[in-house]
Amino acid sequence: AQSVTQLDSHVSVSEGTPVLLRCNYSSSYSPSLFWYVQHPNKGLQLLLKYTSAATLVKGINGFEAEFKKSETSFHLTKPSAHMSDAAEYFCVVSEAGKSTFGDGTTLTVKP
Amino acid sequence: DTAVSQTPKYLVTQMGNDKSIKCEQNLGHDTMYWYKQDSKKFLKIMFSYNNKELIINETVPNRFSPKSPDKAHLNLHINSLELGDSAVYFCASSQNTGAFDEKLFFGSGTQLSVL
């Protein structure tokens, strides 16, 4: 069975400072991992995905995530936060055609 | 053109009523889904259809009945609405090539409020 845990329900950063959103997963096989972003009153949009190629994955809007099998983690980072990054972020593990969503992390960006 | 479109965007109704939410995708995808997002933003899959056939049915009350007239449409009908059904419902689709790394394309959501 697969599961995903987002370790922080809320993260608050100042504009221009780094962002770290943490995600741990468990999976029986070699999973695919995703990060989605949901802006207020919008649907979800794919940020990036990991599919057993390079362990450091680059996504849209300057976001990156690193797959660490030994730590079963897939943390999302961005060097410098922008006000437009304020949103809900979901880590997702996909295995055998089924996607399981984390509970989400709300990112707040202060001016 | 919107890739995954769902209607209506907002739905306000009384307890006990029956309502439907429609979803259409113009991406040529084989698989469509319904997700429920509660007030705490938790997202849970409800149903998944592949080429009009039900493949995932999570523990959803049988008051919820998905219908897929063709692979581009997946509608959600809800009977006897209850207060706890209030949520945002998202439709999504994926290509379903059999790979595990398939991206989900989401609609913009339907906010259902049951009074």
C-alpha cells in the first residue's frame, strides 16, 4: 500500500527567501512522485514529477524536488519565494495506476 | 479551449435534493476521475473510469452515481444531498498509457454547498 505524508500543514516565508515543503512517502514498489499546486479557487496544476530518472527534478516556476530513496522523501524547494507562489501544495505518490494525495501544505508568502 | 471543463462552478442546494455535476475533457484521454476536496483541503479520490468502465470506486455512499456516456464525459449524480456532501468536487483526466507517471489534468472545480 502506498501513502504520503506532508510534514507541514502551513509554511510561511518572506518574499525572496527560500521555500522548503517537505514530503515523505511509502510505497511497495518504485513509485512515481508528483507535486501539484492549487491557487485559490482554482484546479490543481502539475509542478513537477519524478519517474525514476534523475533524482533532482526541475519543475515550473523555479521549483525543484529531490528524490531521496534512503530517506523516502521528495521535498519541494525554491531558492527565492515570490508573492505569486502563495497557494496550496500537494505531494502525490502514484503506484499501479492509483494516485494518493498528501493532505496539502499551505504556503504563505509575506511581503 | 479548456482541457477539462466542469459545470456548474457553484451549486447551492437544499438537503434532500438531487443534483448533477458535468465534466468533459477534450484531450482525448482514456481515464477520468472525480475527487472530493473538503473544507480542510484534503483531496480524496471518489471514482475513476477508463473508456467508460468503472475501475476505482473508493468507499463512497451509493447516493453518488457516476455516469460516463463516452470516454470524454464523466458526470456525477448525487441523490438525497446531505450537509456533509458540501465540498469542492474536481474532475480530472489522464492519458492512461499504462505508465505509472501519468499526469493528471484537473478541472477548476465545482463548489457544492448543501444548506
